[in-house]
Amino acid sequence: MQKTKLGISVGLLGAALYFVGLMNIIPLIIMTGYVLLFEENEWLKKTAVKAVGVAIFFTILNSIVGLVSNSSFFLEDLVLLFNGTIDLMWLNRILSISRTVISFVQTLFLLLLGFKAFKQGNVKLGLVDNTINEHMNMQEE
């Protein structure tokens, strides 16, 4: 079993990266910085970048839904300005459900990736893996 410079297994640190990503992106970025600067295991480096990539991907999705949500409020205000009425409650419900689904899928992915990481396994996520391989100059495992 390979060990990190911290004295824990590579798989445990990889899993910790994904599980920390469930809580907050800032500690995840700090841990990823540590891994990229001080650890030598290529699987662990790729795992760290993948954890950040997955977290950022879902943050972007949530931001897009939030942007649409803010636009709908702006549209309602604009219509009210001209003494009109518009009911966008259906859109707000869809956006709320979308945010819930995005959050659920993010949690599911990070948990799945975290548990696979204990044994240094991997779950292939096409776009994320391809981007990481391209920008880190790593070959497919």
C-alpha cells in the first residue's frame, strides 16, 4: 500500500479529497494544492484535480440555474413596472427542482468517487477525465 508524505495511504487521501468536496470547495482547493505541490503519486494528483473539476462543474451548473432564476424575477419586475401581470411560479418551481437534482447528483458523484478512491479506483467521467488528461499531459489509465 502506497503512503503519502503525511503517512496515510494514497487511497485514503484521495477519498478525503472527494469527501471534503461535499462540504466546501475552499478546503478542497487547499488540499489539492498540497497534493500538487508535495505528493508524487500521479493517481493522487489526477484525483485531486478531478475532485476540484467535479465540484466546479456542479457549481457552474448551479450558477446557470441561478442566473435563469434571477432573470425570471427581473422579468416579473419589468412586467409589473408597466402595470401588467405575469405568473412565472411554474418556472420558479422547475428551477427549484433543478437545483435540488443538481445537488443530489453532485453528492452522489462525489460519494461514489470517494468510495472508489479508497482502493485507488476510478469512475470515468468523459468530459472531466478528457480535460484533465489533456491539461495534465497524462495518459489514460
